[in-house]
Amino acid sequence: MSNLREGIEEMLPVDAHILASDRLHVSLTHSRSGKNLIVSRFNSREELIQALLASSFVPVYAGLQPIKFQGQKWIDGGFTDSLPILPVGRTITVSPFAGRQDVSPLHKGHAFKTQLRLANMNIIFSVENLKRLNQALFPPPPDRMRFLCQEGFDDAMRFLKTEGWMS
């Protein structure tokens, strides 16, 4: 988690918490109760960083001690709500897994004719998505990461064009 923290600190401007408040919604899971919390207000840059770290904490994989945020311990919100839908306006859903989200990879190859609903996300049960999960947990070399980044960009462009928001 220290590498992630260093990267976040390097990228976020001093006023990131002000810029992010009411615009960024971070999904967290309480480590003891398993209840979901969506956070969209940040009192300081450090509080924003703690929320981001907690939302990225996968137990065992990332460590044994959940991240403290506002005095309580939290883990990745993906365990309870990986795609929160906001009550106002349209929420654009984004996922690294092929499925029914607005922005997601196109499904190619063999699927097991099963849609899985996990933590508020519909994904296709397929070998491709299992490979994507593996890549999320064990990042590939930089050249493959560049390809995946381009693929994500292309998925977003396809969505924007489909919605008529871009020609």
C-alpha cells in the first residue's frame, strides 16, 4: 500500500479534496459489519487519500490490517457495491470486465452462458474475464499495461460515440 500511497500523493494536487468533493464517489466496505458506505465529501487531502487507499484494500492481497478512515477500518467497496448508482442524474458505469456496464470491454471468445451479478455489477462469466481478474491482481509487464490502457480508452470512445456525445 505504500507504493500506492506514494503514487496518489504524487498525482493529487494540494486542493484535491476540494476538487473531488461532491464529484467523486468512493465505495467502501466496513471491515467488521460488511456494510457499504459511499463517500463524496472530503475534509482534507489526507482524508481523500485515506478513502482512496481504503477503496483499494483487498484483504490478504494488500495486507492484513484494513485502512483507517474517519476512525473506523474499511476495505475495498467492490466487495459490497462496485458500481454505485447515484440518485441524481445519470450514472455512467465503468468496469474492466465485459458485461452490461456502460463502458466495458467487448466480449470476444467463449462465454459460459452465465451472467454473474457481483456487488452490483453484471459481468459475463468467461475465460476472458477470469484473465482480466488475474491481471487486476497481478499486473502484467508495462507493454501489456499500455495495450490495456489503450483498450480502455477505446471502450470509452465507443461509449461516447454510441451515446451521440462524440462524432
